[in-house]
Amino acid sequence: MRRAGITLLVAVTAAVIPCGCGAERRFRPLVVGQCLPGNAQVVGEREPQPPVVACSGRHRYEVYATPRLPDAEQWPGQTTVDATAKMLCYERFESGTGHDPATLPDGVEVLTIAPSKSGFTGPRRDRAVECLVAFAEERDGRFIQP
């Protein structure tokens, strides 16, 4: 598998974020084709209601795929989850963006958001992976080609 030209970043996130009252805060998953501004929380704990902006306007992130991890009864470990998430995003890069991953322009990276142990083993059994193109600076217009 060629990985030249792609920098994969992993943001380990929780699908269920506990609040002080013991209840769960639901999150709205990202959807293919959405764009997010530079101030979106995409590293660390997942935002329950991530900001979404028009892709024709200023944005720093574009969602190109949302694959799911294979079902597993037990937590396979963060290293395994992260590696599987990266692989799933890499496999979908060209078909999801219309670009060859080996020839990415400078300042374009791939961001992989994978579930954490608490999300994976929690009541929602989070298996969602979110694959985003991340830009060094906010930009106008889509990078992802239809």
C-alpha cells in the first residue's frame, strides 16, 4: 500500500461524552460532503454538535468518508482501532476525494477520527470513523471533487 504523500493524523475521540450528572451527551456524527470551519473541535473530545459551514465559503476541513470499524465484542486496543481507522480512510481517499493520495498538494493532510474505548464499549457501541481532508489554512471552495 502506497502511503507516500499522505500524512495521517489520528484524533482519538469519544462518541459518548459523560457530563457531571451521569447522563450521556449525544453527538451528531459528521456526514460525507460536510465542511467545518477552522475553529471546529476535531482533535480530542468530539464536539456534540460540530459546526458545519457551506463548502463554498471559508472552511478548514472536508469530510470525505465515514466508514465503520468491524464489529467486535471486546475492545481491540487504541493502537488497533487507530491503525484500522487509518487504513479505512486511506482505502477511501481516492474514491472519496477524486485525488490521488500520493500527489497531495502541500498543506493538505488527512485527519482520521476514530472512537475511543469508552465510545466503543459504551451503550452506543460506536464504530464510526470520520475521514477528513484538513488544510493548513481556511480556504474557499471544495477540494473534494464530485
